[in-house]
Amino acid sequence: MAKTATKVSSKKAPAKKAAAPKAAAKASAKTAKAPAKAATKAAATKAAAKAPAKKVASKAPAKKAVSKASAGGAASVLTLRNIAERLSETHELPKRQANEMLTQVVEMIAKSLKKGEKIRLTGLGILQVRKRAARMGRNPQTGEPVKIKASKKIAFRAAKDLKESV
């Protein structure tokens, strides 16, 4: 029995030691990528020429794998910043101004939802706060009944036009 206990502990110890160099390698890779993004194309090519060939070869397949995963049918995410950029292009506004306008719209929506108001966005849908009553639930592990407090949640009901177009 003593031999098996030492084997188990000896297996766990190297795993912890191996995790530390991986974490350090990831941190150094992140710090190495940040200056490369800021550098111009000429500086990037000079840095690539100075770097060992193995490191460059290992980075290139990783980037290809990421781009394949994102282009492989995964849905793209439209962020507020992307919307602000599109608005600034179509309405000839500075990006900063479009971004500020959108953040203010989000803040106004949040404040009105906190007040309990219903928000109707034509063509998109309705946002409102719904009250959930207190109820009895069950603990899945033990099966004993548990009281669940009353709460509020934000509900979104899509407009008919949006439902039909999607």
C-alpha cells in the first residue's frame, strides 16, 4: 500500500511543475504579441526575420486554426463598437460621438428598466421587467424542498416583423 501511495503523489507533483512553465509561456506569448500588433509592417517583418524559425512556424498554424474556427459557421458577434463604426460611416459622424450616443442609449434603457418602464423599440421588440413570484423548488442533490425568493427579470418579446425575417 505504501508503494502505491508514493506513486500517486509522484504523478501529481510533476503535473504541477509542468503547469507553471505553460502558464509562463502563455504570459510571455501575450506580452510578445502586444508590441507586434503596434509595430508597422516593416518592423514586424524585421522582428520575424530576427526570431527563430521554430517560433514563427508555431505561431502561424495557431492563427490559421483560430481563423478557421471563426469562419467555420460560428455566428459573428455585433458589438456596440461595431454598430458605432457603421453609424459613423453612414451618417458621417466621428466614431467617438457615435460610440458616446450608443452608450447613452444603453444607459437610458437601463435606467428606465430599473424604474419598471416598458420599452418599445419599433421593428425590434419590447423590453420589460417581469416579476417572478416566490415558489418552492427542489435541491437536485438531496431532493429536499427549497424556498426560492421572488425576483425580477428582464424579458424581451421580439416584434412580428423581426420574427418573420429571421
